[in-house]
Amino acid sequence: MTVMSTLNVKNQVSAAEWQTRVDLAACYRLIALHGWDDLIFTHISAKVPGTEEFLINPFGLMFHEITASSLVKIDLAGNKLMDSPYSINPAGYTIHSAVHEVRHEVECVLHIHTPAGIAVSAQKQGLLPLSQQSLFVLSSLAYHGYEGVALNHDEKARLQADLGDKNFMILPNHGLLTAANTIADAFLMMFTLQRACEAQIMAQSGGGELIHIPQQILDGAKAMVAGVMKSSQGMGGALAWPALLRKLDQQMPGYAN
């Protein structure tokens, strides 16, 4: 029996933390289910409710292996707060602690390296207004220039400044990031950003003249999305999340262990 399968922390944490662990483990597996993982690399974090602590993946596990108990709890300085046989990804700590330090309303930060996301991030114009999905992203999109693998903690201040109050970020030559008030919203937002990137690459590959969404529609969408983000329902992740969990229970169960 592996260490992973014997871990069980449910009785060592609060009910609120356990629910966050279950949802975060589900989010990791949903990323794997959609084919957006990158072996053991990239990362998703979630705040422990009522604290400045957060949970992140055990470095070395594939995303489809992650369970609620195997997630590592750390503070903003990167110190492990519970015994765990696992370390954490140093670059993951840099990126996620940077966001959690200054965006106290953000519960979940999701970062991936998908081919479509990297391809769009490598284009000087970034994400273009080519799809309905892009409307939502462009309404709250930031960019943070590439500085190499995120191991330099001095980069945190620049990432924080570039992100500002936005909820989507494209990291040129690197990948994609979403930050949201719930794990469900962070996933739904990443689904939207990833789909917008896929649509852009496919549209460009067709070789025909592209139709850009008019600026007046973009402006209207920005106001609409701002209102949605301030509403109690957020981006609507709570509506999709139960269905996503049903799919996960059928195809990749075990995350709630």
C-alpha cells in the first residue's frame, strides 16, 4: 500500500477545511480529466476558510492521484503546517502565495500550462476578441511578462502589481491563471479561458480573415461581467459544479479520501 493511499486527515481538520480539501482535490482531478495537466507540474491552491493558510498539491503526484488528505497545508511563508510526506513545488509557492498575500477575497488560484494557452500567450496581441468565451475573459484580463521559472521571490511584487484586481491572467511564454472567490468559479473561469484560447488557435489555423467582436459589444460585456463578479452567484461555477462532480464520480472517483 502506498503512502498516498494511507493518508487520512479528515479527523484532524475542521469540517470547513475538509470540504475545501474535497473540492480542491476534485478540481485537480477535473483538470486531469480535461487533459489540461502537465505531468506533476502546474498547481491549484485554495485558502483554508477563515485563515491566511492555503492548500496546494503534493509535489510528485499526478493530478488524477490527488486526494483531499494528500493536499499540503502551508502558510504564506511556505512552511508546512501539518505532517506530510510530500514537498511542494517551489514555483507553485511563489505564484500562489503572491496572489493570496494581496487578494484576500480570492479563495482559489488555478494555474495551468496547456498547448493552446501557451500558444496564445506567445502571441504579441495575446487573447483576441474572436469568441463569446473571450468576452468574459477580456473583461477582467491581466498579463505578467515571463521572468523564467518562478523561483525568484522578488517576482511576487511584480506579479501582484500586474494582476491588480483582475481575475484572469495570461503569463506570456508560460500559461494561464485564474483567481476566484470559490474553487468552482476558478475552474469555470479556466474552462472559459482555455476554450477561448483553443478557439483562437483553431480560427487562426484556418487561414481566413478573422472577424473581431466589435468594441461596443466588448464594452457592454465588461460592465455585465463586473456585475456578475459582484453578485452572490459569482461566475456561475456553483451551478456547474454539482454536474462536474457527478461526472468525476463516474470517471475518476476517490478524490474525497
